[in-house]
Amino acid sequence: MTVAVLAVQGDFAEHEAMLEGLGAEVFEIREKADLDRPFDGLVLPGGESTVQGKLLRELELFEPLREKILSGTPVFGTCAGLILLARRLSNDGNVYFGALPVTVRRNAYGRQLGSFYAEEEFKGIGKIPMTFIRAPYIESAGEDVDILARVDGNIVAARRGNVLGISFHPEVDGDTSVHRYFLDMVEGKR
Ligand code: GLN
């Protein structure tokens, strides 16, 4: 199983380490030529969504990746990656891949409360650590979206079909369960 990790900006290296630890073959997407290599799943890491969106366009990665996602390739976006996947942003005029029918609020926890830690239930996994870093959350989700986790009533993980988006950063907690969940999606086991 081969997983491509978008590596134009943000904390892609931590995702790569975690995926490799779980036995996946991993490579980085940095430029258009990297898309010649086939992959079974795609990870969009946290970072800064505006920067990532700009680089995706400049590097001509945007359209081919969008096609891959919309045609059913399993994709896992964390934090900025969730923002790239959302169909609508409530406090930002941009829309990127638009693949997950949710409305996302960027920097939803305000500046002072920019980073925090919680432990909550993740549907199908159980209670897991969740680290939030200038995180977005999902304000509303379409009816066909499976809500996987909430913190203080706000949706922080959701999935529809091949698209998984979460607000927090499992790659920094040493807990591999959400990455395992995604690899199960890639393998068609979830
Ligand atoms: N605040 C960032 C954004 O709006 C996301 C933060 C993150 O990915 N850790 O893009």
C-alpha cells in the first residue's frame, strides 16, 4: 500500500514517520512529476492553508490532486488539510478541493486559546489524545457526512466516503490510531 503525502508546507514529515511505522510505503508530493507515481491514499498535513493553497496552484498540483480526490482516492486531511478539503469556509472566501460537504471555521479557537489538548471519543476507535494547534472546527456538516468526533460540542472529525478530515494533529501525540483508521480506509476495511 502506497500513501502519498503532500509535502509543500507544514508538518508532513511527522505524518510520513507515522505512516511508515504502520508499514505503509510513503512518498512525498512536492512537484508535478511526483504525480507520475501511483498511490493508493493521500495525506494533506497541517500547516497554513492559504500558503498550501497558493503553492498547490503555483506548482500545478491543484487540479490533478482535485481529480484524484473527487474520483475516489482515499484522502486524509488534518487541520489545514481539513480546510483544503472543506466545501465551504465560514470566515474565509477561499474554497480549495471542496470534497467534504462541511462548513469549516478557520482558527476557530481564537488566538489565546490557539493550542490545547483534549481526550475524546473517536467513533470506531475509542478515546484518543487530540492536540489542537490554531485549529479549525466543523461548524456544520451535510446529512451524508459521518461525524466521528466532537470536543466541547464542536465537530473535530468527519468522514464522507473516501474523504476523512480532522481538526487536530494525531501525528504529534504518538497515538497511531487515526492513521491506522485511514490505512484501513485505503485497504477498504473501513
Ligand atoms: N490555522 C491554520 C490555517 O488556517 C491551520 C493550523 C494547522 O494546520 N495547524 O490554515
